[in-house]
Amino acid sequence: MATATQTTRQVRVKPNYETIAWKWMRYSAFAMIPLVWGHMILQDVIVGVHRIDLDYVAMRWASLFWRIYDTLLLGFAFAHGVNGLRQVLNDFIHADRARKVMNWLLFLFWLIITLIGGAALIGGVNQPFPLS
């Protein structure tokens, strides 16, 4: 009885914008899972939405940890959404140059909104950090 031999060939593909966006969509989803579950468990189960008021938000934002946590949640969730929007727009924009411009505009849109949101979350609270 003859045996068949099988050879595998390694092909190196130069990463392009689509591959990077595809990987980023997976990385952002993987990072969002614990962030979203932590947020939902804390806000809805432990604290309860009926007890969330301005004093609770001020107490929570007195910690730099929660400010960074919320900024990461904003950045990853918004990146995930903008990447989805990019996929939808790719169905309607067919010219290569127009797609390249759209990709850069969406990336800049994501970056600017995330930086403004992060600055508002981290630096926008007019309350000193606790020293202890």
C-alpha cells in the first residue's frame, strides 16, 4: 500500500490595512469582553442602576483606575464600532483612492474622539485624587 506524502508551503503575505483592521477588530473584541462584563456587573448587579447618581459618579471617578478603565472601554468600543462602519462603507465605496481616504478619515475620527473622550474622562473631573 502506497502512502501519500503531504508538503506544506509557507507563504508570507505583506500585511495591509485590511489585515491590520481585521486583527484590531479581534483584539478590541477580546479586550472589551472583560471591560464590558466588569462594567455591567459593577453598575447593574453590585451597585444597581437605581443607586447611580452624581455623588456615586464623583466617588467612582475619584480613582484614577476607574478613569483609565472607562477610557479603555470607550476606546475599544468606539474602535470596534468605527471598524464596523468602515466595513459597511466599503460596500458602497469602490474606488481604491476613495477607500484609502475613507480609511484615513475614519481612523482620524476614531483617534480624535477617543483622545477628547479620554481627556474628558481622565482630566475632566474637578476633584483631587485621594492621597491614601
